[in-house]
Amino acid sequence: MSKILEVRGLTRIHGRGCPLCIEATGPESDTNICPHCASVVAAHDVSFDLYRGEILGIIGESGSGKSTVVKTLYFDDAPTAGEAIFFDDGQQFNLFALNAARQRWLRNHRFGMVYQNPHLGLNFNVSAGGNIAERLLMSDVSHYGAIRARARELLARTEVLAARMDESPRKFSGGMQQRVQIAKALATRPPLLFLDEVTSGLDLSVQAAILDLILEIQHELGTAMIVVTHDLGVVRLLAGRTLVMKYGRVIESGLTDQILEDPQHAYSQRLVAAAL
Amino acid sequence: MDIILSVEGYAKHFLLHDRGKLIPSAANVNLTVRAGRLTALVGPTGAGKSSVLKGIYRTYLPSNGRLLYRDTHGRVIDLALASEHQVLELRRREVGFVTQFLHCLPRQGALDVVAAPLLTRGLDRDAARERAGALLARLAVPRRLWNVAPATFSGGEKQRVNLARGLIARPRLLLLDEPTASLDPDTTDRAVELLRELKQDGIGMLAIFHHPDLVERLADDVVQLSTPVAAGDLIEELV
């Protein structure tokens, strides 16, 4: 098994920051807002490795910093400090040291993202098929017939009716919008996929179908994934390993079944006890 | 040597932060599992039988002791210290766990649920489903249920699916936690037959059975566990 991503000391502070920020925030201080300068320490010193084809879960409540981690890795947000190395085809990319054009290239070709809010991942002014076409165009596929065929194939794979390919996803149900987002994210067959609360707010039966789809895809394509969720059931089904975050810090990491059945940290114990 | 697992001085206790309590679950467990043999764990409820299996599978982080596993290549790994990726790799290739309960995806049919471990090992779908079908037939799961999701099955049917899923990949070391607890006598006989075959094929097993009769029928070694005493109680006794 080989490493696809190595994250070290990832930190994101919103605000000007001060020398006391780190010391005055975190699980022990019970806040992520610095009392001295009012900066928000969204994430601090997050480190982990991700292997090819592996699914890593990140759990925690709102404001724990779990989304911040994937947003910085997908270049939606810039970190304050830290390093992330992406290993791809024998090459290494030091993600945060790349220029904007290289970052955009990786984002369009080698990464995929599925957001909780479909408005962030989809363009509602074009059709479902058009959304996928957009992403293929950005990754240099330009033949009209080829784009259309690939879009049809992807939508079929994610179980969106081909007959609705030319409709705007605006008219779709929440579950269908997520399927289109997943199809769009997979368009370039990325080796690394970020999933940010993708099943939150969906009906239970729709949730189950989406989770099934994600696992099938991981099986077929061997895509490595980082799954951010507050739902312990989601990591139980999807993730081999899990990080637990609180107030911007990773407080515990381990095999998912161990985190759920034998959590070590007081906060993880409370989180698991509350869910069962 | 044919020893594939030797557990030396395993202990597990839970530290419950909110209640400020240390709960002992298993203490000073010693055992070996040999290739082609079945070691049965016996003892009263609360003696930590499941806790031993979960420690070996690393669902629990062992509190003490060494869990020495000898892999296919003859390397010895202390499971208590192995990295998460090492453990995941062993689970994929060598160590299987059958519990009383089935955790699977809601809309997958029984055949796919059983075939899944073979897919992770790289077998193609048709071949995997064929072997899954053969195993379900041996455990007398009616063919009409094969493409139905096990969520709707009876307890006994679910357990048969679970057992089939655990056995199909023929791991080198198989951990069994009451795998036949809700089976009728006839299906239990079929399961016993299967487990005997696995033994003949050289698979080593560590098992907990709900019924002493099964220990008699299947076990080559028996390890007796006794309920661990809480440190707090010990101190009180001393005082």
C-alpha cells in the first residue's frame, strides 16, 4: 500500500492571530475563539496520512474544524501553516507551495469534492449533463460527443435518469443533486475525493443509497477518500480509520471500530455515548 | 511451528472519564492458537471472552500483554503494537472475525454481502458470487433470499449470512464470537461441518460458543477465563 497524501501540522486561523491564540484555544480551553485577539482557530496542528484507495473519516461536532481540513486541501481556503504532500504517478506535490495555476490544475484533474450544499458543487444555471461537461472541459476533454457520452455514463453510474440529463439540477431532489455532484466529482477519475457531510439533511433511505454508491465507487475505482461527517453511522459504514476533532484539534485517531467501541479520550467517549 | 497466535498476559480495562472509573474486562489471559486447530474460550459472563477476541482484532486497544501473530511469511507481529494500516491489511488478508451481528449495507443482497470479502481480495464478481452461493446453499439459506437484503431476514438467517461472509475468504486466523447462537439444531450441524472442514484446511480458530456441547464437538484446546477483579475492589479488600 502506498501513501497518497501526507498532511503535517495543518493550521487555519481566521483573524490576525496573536502569540496566545494556540495556548488559549482547543478542547481544554473549551473554545476555538482566542480570548485575547478574537481570532478563530479553526484547525491547529492536524496531521495524518492517507493511503491509496483508503477511506478516512473525520468526525466532530459543528465548529470542530473538520470541514476546514478538506477545504484547505481542496484549495477552497488557504491554511495559515502546515504542509500537505500529494503523491501522484511517481510525482510529489507540495500542495500549499504550488502557484495558483498548478493548484487549479490539481483541483480540476486529480481531486474531486462533494459538498453538503449542492449549490457549492453544482452550477444550477446549466443542465446536469452540462455540469459534468464543465468539469471535463476544464480537464481538457473537448470533443462534444465524447463529453456527452461520458456524462451519460457517469449519470447512469450514479443512478440519475438519463432522461433528466438535460434538466437543471435545480429541479432535482436533494438525493439526486448529491448524485449529480458525485458524478461531476468523478468525471476526471480522480484518485482523491473529498466528501463534506454529503448525506446530512437527506432522508434515511436516500442516505443509505448514497453511502452504498460511495462504497461501490471506492471498490470499482480504488479512489482514496476523506469523509467529513458528524454522523457516526457514516464512518462506521465507510471509513477504515477515523480522526475525532474538537475545537480545531485532532483529539483521537484510530481504527473506526476501535474509535466507536473503545474510545480513549473523554470527549470521544461522550460523543459515542451520545450517539448510541 | 504451527502456532499462529500466542497471547501472553493480555489484559483489557476501560477508563471511563466521565464516571472516573476503571472497569476491568479481561486480565492475565494466556493462550495459543495453532494452524488447523480450534481453541475455545470458556468462562462465565463478564470473564472477558469477547474482550479477548476484540483485543486481537484491535477493535479494543489492549491494555497489557503481547498478542504475537505469525503471518503467512513467518513474520511475527505484536498485534497490540501493530500500526493501524498493518491491522487493516491483516484484516483484509489473514484475520477474520465472525460476530453474532451482521453489519452491512442496507440495500445489498445476501449474495453480494457474502461475496464482498472476496472482492476486496481481488476476485472478480461472478466467481465471488458463485462461491457465495455455494456457501449459502450449504448453510441452507433458501435461494429465493439470495438477492434480498439481509436487513429483512430472521435472526437465524442473518446469522447464517454473517457466518458465510466470515468464512468465505478463508482467513488464516478466524475469530468466532458465538457464531451459531441463534441457529436451529440442523443448521448448527451444518455449521459444525463447515468449521471442521476449515480446520482440515489448516485454518486456526479462536472461538466462543454459547453451548458447551459445541466446545466438545469442535475444540482442540480449551482456555478457561475467570472474571477479573476491579482494582478499586482489591484496594477496598486490603483496607
